[in-house]
Amino acid sequence: MTKMSRLFSLKEKEHNAVQSHTLATKQMSYSDNPLRHIAIIMDGNGRWATTRHLPRAAGHTAGVGALRRVVQCASDEHIVDMLSVYAFSTENWRRPRAEVEGLMRLFWETIRADLQRLHRDNVRLCHLGRVYDLPPDVQKAIQESIELTKNNTGMTINMCFNYGGRAELVDAVRQMIADGCNPEAIDEELISSYLYTRDMPDPDLVIRTAGEMRISNFLLWQSAYSEYYVTPKLWPDFGRDDLLASVDSYSQRQRRFGRVKVPTA
Ligand code: FPP
């Protein structure tokens, strides 16, 4: 059973037989829009905490809960091959020192707490970003998680921690120059091969919570033709139903990649 048809059959249970014609049409549209990679901008932790008169750190802790729900759902339902989660940007260093330290600690604790379970679930962990700027214990946790899970064949999670789209392009250009690339040989394929995401599919769908309509330096090159799904829901409140709603919305998009109409297979 394909991933999309599994998802379809799950959704099918939620409908009655009278709607079978509509659902058959929907199944077609799922298969028309392959979904391999979802990227998520997890925004709204601070607002979630503030509205509850809690410190911002409580919002980030609740955000880890939402992340666990989404990972579990995406892995259990085989929704995608790859999930990229934006947990700390190269600009987030500008936050108050206590918040930055709290996020570093939370990331470290989350890897330590979840690594064995993710490994048992056959999840492969990768890191996108500048690992060398992170505290040594965080670097070590990232390296251990990548090493332990590198041969897993289930869903891949890209931990975007100290990630910036512009920094990624700077790193790629520096490396191309260091490698002595011939300017005439530089094309889109070559640039892609120098990004952190080399050999990975571009995100098909970018989800952003908390309602902001901006890209925030996330996967700038890779999201050139991604579909966007923005929800007003704050990240700590995001869950399984929201993920399924975003996939449903995606399935109804017409992806043209600059063409007039995508040719049918
Ligand atoms: C944006 O919300 C969120 C972050 C900068 C951190 C994202 C982190 C998590 C979801 C937790 C998982 C992360 C780790 C470290 C495992 P915000 O703080 O900008 O919210 P606001 O816009 O409402 O202030």
C-alpha cells in the first residue's frame, strides 16, 4: 500500500459511504501530488506561554510535546519520508542569553530522552545547520544521534538547529571556491550539491504555525516551489489533526512548477 493510499484509507474511515465518490476523487488528487518532504516552522511558543502567564521557556517545553506528537503521527501513518523541523535559527542567538541557553539545554535533553525510541522506530536523524557554533555537549549529542541512526530506513528527521538559509548559501559558496569550481560549470544542480540538503528532496510542503506569513530564512533555496500552509494555531497546540489537515490542503493544490499545467502521467 502506498503512503498516500494509506492516508486515504485512514481518512476514509472518518467519512460515510455516501461520500465515497468524493473520496475516490480525493484519492486521485493525493496520488497526483506526491508528498515526500514536509518542513515545519514551529512558531508561537512564546505567545502560547505569555497568554498563560508562564515564562517563555514553558512554551518551548510545550513545543517539544507538539513536536513529539507530529513525529509520532508522521512516522506511524507513513505520511512522509522526510520531516525538517526548524528548532533554532542562526538569528535566534540574538534572543536573551537565558532563552538561548534554555533552548540549547532543551534540545540536548530532548535528544537524550528520545534517541533510543526514535532509533527503535527506525527513524534516521540528520542535522541541518552550523554544528560547529553549538556548545560541545550539543554537538556531541547531534553527532551521536546521527551515527546511531544512520542506517535506519524509516522516516528521516532533519533537525534544523542553528540553521539559516543565507548561512547555508554562504557555506556553499565558500566550499565551491575552496574546491576550485570552474564558474562555467556552476549550475543549479551543482549549487544544490553543496547545500546541507545534498541528496535530499526539496520540501513539498512548508507548514508555519502562529499565523505569520514569512519564510524566516528557512530552506530558502529548497523551498522555491514548495506549497505553503499557514495556520493561526500556536505550535504547542499543533497536533495530529492539524498535520492531517495540512496534508489534506496540500493534496488539493495544483503544483505547476512554472508550467501552465503539470502533465499527467
Ligand atoms: C519559535 O517560537 C520557536 C522557537 C524559536 C523554538 C522552537 C523550538 C521548539 C518547538 C521546541 C523544540 C525545540 C527543541 C530545542 C527540541 P517563538 O519563541 O518565536 O514564539 P513567539 O513568536 O510566540 O514569541
